[in-house]
Amino acid sequence: MTVTKMSWRPTYRSSKFRNVYGKVANREHCFDGIPITKNVHDNHFCAVNSKFLAVVTESAGGGSFIVVPISQYGRLDSHQPKVCGHQGNVLDIKWNPFFENIIASCSEDTSVRVWEIPDSGLRRNMTEAVMELYGHSRRVGLIEWHPTTSGILFSAGYDYKILIWNLEIGEPVKMIDCHTDVILSMSFNTDGSLLATSCKDKKLRVIEPRSGRVLQQASCKNHRVNRVVFLGNMKRLLTTGVSRWNTRQIALWDQEDLAMPIVEEDIDGLSGLLFPFYDADTHMLYLAGKGDGNIRYFEITTEKPYVQYLTEFRSPAPQKGLGVMPKHGLDVAACEVFRFYKLVTLKGLIEPISMIVPRRSDTYQEDIYPMTAGIEPALSAGEWLSGINRDPVLMSLKDGYHKPNQLVFKAPVKEKKSVVVNGIDLLENVPPRTENELLRMFFRQQDELRRLKDELTSKDVRIRQLELELNNLKNVSPNNV
């Protein structure tokens, strides 16, 4: 199978998205004065929905992130309240797609935590999570919510394992243990029946998550794959990575045959990671470089050349990460089809960048706003775990933002003393979870050490007594016996 090389020559193929342009918000509509984390972990450190913006921040004595209402732009108070319950750096945060007040975070402290943010935002520091989830033996680098199911959360740790959490019971119900190195990214297909992963072991995998079975696997020996995304219902995957010549590269794959990429192309010689973002409604792919200010965009087609270059948004300010607004939070009156929230670390600034389709008409543009995935789950956790698959529940953007669903997120109250998955107790080697637990463990170990020392001292005394008695017996003459 030959690999198709993409052409960057200008084409005049008819496309409604050929003239899409990026528009940066005015400075007064940016979020300023945010101590954005300096952590070098390759994540976005930012999560957005139609109600809140969350950003991982620098903090002493553990990990924290701020949460502000999306309308509260401008310069933030230096004493802005934080979510600060983790004992280690926060490495990833993700909003629940169906409960807009629920956000999950994962950390170097080996835990995953679920938080409930008040409608009005934070008035004081939040230290108590709704749920604390322990099962990984090393730090947790990635989390992803299931795209169609309420209460299912995936976490990937530096123990090379992916845990599937059923939040209705607060336990992991499955462990995917097929990776031999750190998992770099996870992506679901449209109905969440398949999971694609990229890994530091240079392998690209398509996994059936409920069984943990690897359906397809590619060994990328000639290039390193960093990120992978499913391209909607096209049965295609797109990866970003680095070629054998150390150039940034993208590749298109058939999800049912990973023997060779369908298309691959070198992008440039810069060193920063390429973050891919795919919009299944418009079939547009955005590539944002970490450490530079460029966002290239393409249109994905089912015919050659498959990946059609459109144009590029340029900015002199380098981006550390990017949050993405869900579709129901966009301004349809302005023909906005995508919105990024760009982290500019040096300035402590979050810049909204809107992708606009230029149209003269003020009426609703149905051709660029098809029915899209809404905020109602298609399945319960139990239904999905039993093997049922359903496509997302769709909604129209014609009448603007729809009212949030009436579901209530409920966390289980029972506390498990052990977590057994696939016959393995995941908590057996987990480090202490809190400072109090660490202190209790320290004092228990001190008591045990003191007991062993006393026991050893007692045995030493007994040994000396026996030695003295033995010497006395040796020194006694036979006449005195």
C-alpha cells in the first residue's frame, strides 16, 4: 500500500469554509492576571464550557486550578479562589459534557477527583471534592469523559494502565492493561464504542474499551505519534507526531487497517507538539502548535486529497495550551463555528479566538450548523457497561442555547477500603492520599519501629544472660560440681 503525499499547492475546490478566519477577542474580553502553571506536561491545562473557564495555576503546597464564570472576563483578583484539594501538581482537567457544573481533575498525587462548582462560581477556596478516586499506583496524566454516557470517566496513569470509572458507584469497573509505556493521548469515536490511544512505546492502538481488547495496532517505527483523534463517523483516525527527520508530521489512518497511513505529510521543522482538534459538524481540522502562535486549519474529505489545507491563523504570542468551547456555547449570530481559549503563559492571559465563516446574511445559517451533539446523555453508565451503544442525542443551535438538562449528579457516599479490578487490588501499592493519612502512616510506622527495637533490645539482653550463664558453667571446676 503506497502512502499518499498531500499537496500544499493552492486549490480552488468549492468549499463553504475556504474563507474561515480567526478573530481574537478585544483585550477587555480576555482573562488577565492568571498565574498559569509552568508545568511542562504536554496537556492543555485549560477546560471550557458554556458556563465556566477552568485553568491550572501555579501554587505552593500542592496542585490547584481556578474556575471563573465565562462572562467574568477582564483582570482577575489576585486572591481569586481556587480548587486546591490535590497534594501534587494537577496534570489534566475536563468538564463533564452533560453536567456543566461537574469537572474532573487528575494529579501527580495518583488521584482522580470530581468537583461540583456552584452556579455563581467559587466564593472561597474549594478543598473538598465530591469524589476522590484512587486506583493508579503512579501519577495520573490524562482523563476523558465518555462522549455519550453519564457517569463514565477514563483515566490514564504513568503505571501504563487505563481505568474506567463508574461514578454511580465510585469504583473502577475495568482496567485496560495493553500499553507498555506512558499513554500520550486518548480519543473516542462518535458513540464511544471504540477508544484510540497513542503511546510512548511508538504504537497506535484501537481498543474495544469494555473488553480491553486491542482491535488494531500500528508500530510507528519511522516516526513518533504524539496525539490521535477520531474523525467523527468517517472511520478514520488522524495523528500528529514527529517524522524520522524530526519534522512535525500528520497522518491519516483507516481505523480498521493500521498497516499503513492513507496520507501523511510533513508540516514544518518546529519542535513544539502539534495539538489536533476536529469538528465533526464542519469536517474541519485545526492544528495548533505548542510553543508557537500558529493554528492551521484544513477540511477533511472522503475523496483525495482527503486532507485539504485551507489557511492559517498567526499570532506572535506562543500558546501553552488551548481550551475549546462546546458547540452549544458558540455565537451562531456571528457565524462562529469554533472557539479556542488560548493560554499565553508569559502574560498570564487567556485569549478567546473565534473561527468565523464570513456571511452577509443575518439569518441562521443552517448549512454550517447541522444538528450537533447536545447536553443530554444517550445512555446510563449501566447500559453502556452492559454492551449497549447509542449515538449522541442531537440538538439544534437555531434557537440559541438550550436549557441545561434536569439530571442531578449524585456521588456515592460509601468509602471502599480496597479496589479489586481483574483480580488485582489496585490500592495495595497506592501512596498515602492525604496529609492526615501520611501522618497516620508515619506514626504507625514509628510505633512499629519502636516495638521492633524494644523486641530486639529484649532479645539482646536475653542473649547476654545466656552467654554469661554459659561462661559460668565453663569456669566451674569439676570438683565443685
